[in-house]
Amino acid sequence: MKITKICCIGAGYVGGPTMAVIAQKCPDIQVTVVDLNEDRISRWNDPDINNIPIYEPGLGEIVAEARGRNLFFSTDVEKAIYEAQMIFISVNTPTKTYGTGKGMAADLKYIELCARQIAHIAKDDKIVVEKSTLPVRTAEAIKSILDNTGNGVQFQILSNPEFLAEGTAVPDLIQPDRVLIGGDNHSPEGQNAINALVDIYANWVSKDRILTTNVWSSELSKLTANAFLAQRVSSINAMSELCEKTGADINEVAKAIGMDSRIGSKFLKASVGFGGSCFQKDILNLVYISKSFGLNEVADYWEQVIIMNDHQKKRFSNNIVQTLYNTVSDKKIAFLGWAFKKDTNDTRESSAIYIANELINEQAKIAVYDPKVSEKQVLSDLDYLETRSPEHNRENTTAFKNPYEACKDAHAIAILTEWDEFTTYDWKKIYDNMQKPAFIFDGRNLLNGKALAEIGFVYQAIGS
Ligand code: NAD
Ligand code: UGA
């Protein structure tokens, strides 16, 4: 089956970039990305390419090339579903905030709504692709909803999890390590559906990197990949605390172990803790699934990755308070960075939010500068925690458009995101305008500590 019309439900961090790349690489396929969020869709359609809702290096150019040609953004979900032969579901799957599994299980209400809408609208056979990260065996639930419509339409369900990382979404999509497609490989219809999706990716990905499996392996591989990646960060962060006690240096340790080809050098950067919308959510989901099968040891093993990460965030803020003579009350603490990593405007689950929250509890005044995050977003992230009133958050938090203003008269600077531009600042000028002693807490081991100490800063990094 040759696919000529695709629809993607969800125009977020995954749906937007993924579909933009498919549209760019497959000019013969019409790709329509739909979302209920009108503001998001109107920003995807903004004539000024700088206003698209997601900041990713290289994405603007791709959208500019394909938009209006074979890439369309729309709020007309029903029309797009009706017309498409293949429908990607790329909606959010947050951690449940209510009921059974609260705080752990994935909330599948958005997925189910999509399935029901597809079931309601479809008048011809369709391939439905799970792009969202889902608990293993979700495809079964989707299939049961779709198969009970009684209108004779045949559905094939594929799992095609996305492995892109934010900040590098475009290169990750254009040159993926692998593309994973899970489907019903025991039936001819299932195999045809798998082949149809393989053919799309084969327009730019070599076939040896396109892996096909059964649906359950595909679903579980996605959770497993994120768990392994997050576990590496927690492992190196655990060692960073031991380094601080022993005189070892975590950067040297990371280099020494990373040169072992069995361990590998990537993802060994000690930090203030991992953030982002997925690692925590996906591991909690894995913990929940394991518990639901009575696998308590498996659940405990993975939960420890989260416990370690929470500890790393907490000890970073505790250390700031202790170093500043056990009080930060009314002291200005400048935050350089708010996004959960560089080269993205995404702040979901960013460690900066939790560290700011702890310091505001200690009555600090937080001054934020992030090249891609607005004050509105910073305040909304703090309000979302519901730890205090919005007014209280506003009294204690200000965001600046200029890093030098953010750092002026500060008692301390905390580096929370590893933006390249922070290394290029005039640190002598910043030092001259700060309270003394002037402290820097480098949560990303980004800056040159020796050079900063020579200027006069008291510089502290993670794990040394
Ligand atoms: P997101 O919140 O940025 O985007 C999801 C979008 O879906 C939102 O704009 C929302 O309005 C829309 N939506 C929800 N229900 C809808 C409905 N019924 N009809 C139409 N639109 C609807 O989320 P995201 O970061 O793109 O993540 C989506 C999925 O991909 C999640 O399962 C996530 O775990 C997974 N994932 C994310 C990343 C990442 O880097 N962010 C990477 C790999 C996988
Ligand atoms: C991660 C995975 O890398 C993607 O493969 C996956 O598709 C995605 O989650 C997802 O499912 O959402 P992402 O969260 O966008 O991607 O970014 P990462 O580069 O993985 O970083 C996650 C967090 O870990 C960031 O806060 C980052 O600063 C931190 N990190 C990462 C470290 O502290 N140290 C490292 O060595 C690496």
C-alpha cells in the first residue's frame, strides 16, 4: 500500500518536528498535523518562521521549505483523520494525577480520546501508529476500541516510538541511530502495514537501521531506552557526590570509564539532575507496570533512578544555602538557564524549577535569565507546583532579558542549563557588579573554574 496522506494528532515537541522531517523527505506525501490547541497551530502557521512554537536548531528551515507544499497544520482534526490512510498519535501521555496509579501510571485519556475519535470518523481502512510513548500492551486497548465500531473499517495498529532528544531533534530525525516499528508481523495485513511505514522511512533512512519487531517489544523498548539513559545520569550523579567527599574529580572519572568501549563516553555528564518531560514519567510508568505484575524488585531497582535524581536536585539547593552562611533570605540568586537542557525552550520537569522552589522556601529572591524562556513561562512553571500563592512566586522571582542585569548585585549565580553562550560572557564585568564574596554554583560543570577563581569568584562545580 502506497501512502499518500498522513495525519498526525498532536503538534507538540514530537509531532511537529517528526512530521516536518517526513514532509521534507517525502514531498509526494501530504502531511497534516492537527491539534486541539488553537494557539499552538496558529504559531505553527505563523508567516514569521521565528515564531513557530518549538525552538529546535534547524527546524525553522525545514518547516519553511515544506509548509504549504505538503506540510499543513490545522485544528480540523476530523477532516484530517477522515482523509488520511495513516494516522500517527503523538499526544501527551503525562503521569496520572488522580485515581489508581496516581503519580506513577501514564494517563492514557488523551490516547483513548484519539482512538475513539478515529473510530467515530473513519470510513475506510486505516493504519494507526502509536508515536507517543506508551505502556506495554496499550496497542491492545487501542485496537479494542477501534475494532468495536461496527462499521466494517479495518485498522492496523503499529508502534513507532520516537527516540529524538530535544535540542538535537532535527539531526536525530534525519540520521536516526535506528527507527523502530512494531506490528502484527504474523498476519499479511499487519505485515503490509509494517511495510507501508518502512517505505516512508526508507526515503531517507537506510534499511539496516529500520528495525521491525512485534508490537509489545517495540512499546517496551522505548521505556527501556529511556530508563537506561536516565540510569546513566543517576549513576554518574551518584558518583559525583562520592567524588566531592574523596577528592576525586567526576569529569576525570567519567573520561576514564567512558574510554572503556563497553561503557562508552556518552551520557556521562554529571549535572544538577535530569529534567525533561519524559525520563521521570517513563520510569515511573515502568515502575508501575512492574508493580502491577508483582515484580517488586524490578520496580524498586528502577525507582532508585528517580530517588537519586531527586536527591541530586535537593543537595544542589541545600549546598547553596549552606555555603551562603546558612541563609539566603532576601539574597538575590541569579539563575543562568531555566530550560531542562540547552538548545530547547522546553522547561518541563527542569531541575531549575525545583531548585528555585527550594530556595524560595528559604526566602531567596530568584533572578532568571534563559535565552529562550520567558518570564511568563518561569512563573507558570513555579505556579504549577502549587507550593505557594502565585503572588508569592511573583514577589520572589523575576526573569531578565539580559544576563548581566540578572547577575547584578547577586550574592550567587547558579548555572542550571548548559547554554553555550554562558561560556562567552565577560565574567570580570559580572564579578565587579556582584555582592562579595561572589559565588558560582555550576550545576553543569560548564565554566572554567580556574579562570573564574582567578577573577575572584568562589567557584563550586558538581563532583569535584
Ligand atoms: P506535547 O505536550 O508537546 O504535545 C502533545 C500535543 O497533543 C499537545 O499540543 C496537545 O494539545 C495535543 N493533544 C492532546 N490531545 C489531543 C487530541 N485529542 N486531539 C488533538 N490534539 C491533542 O508532547 P510531546 O513532548 O510532543 O510528547 C508527545 C509524546 O511523545 C509523549 O508520549 C512523549 O512521551 C513522547 N516523546 C516525547 C519526546 C520529547 O522529546 N518531548 C521524545 C520522544 C517521545
Ligand atoms: C530523552 C532521550 O535522550 C531521547 O532518546 C528520548 O526520545 C526522549 O528523552 C523522550 O522520550 O522524551 P530529552 O529528554 O529530550 O531526550 O533529552 P536528553 O538529552 O536525554 O536529556 C535529558 C536530561 O538529562 C536533561 O536534563 C539533560 O541535561 C540530562 N543529562 C543528559 C545529564 O544530566 N547528563 C548527561 O550526560 C545527559
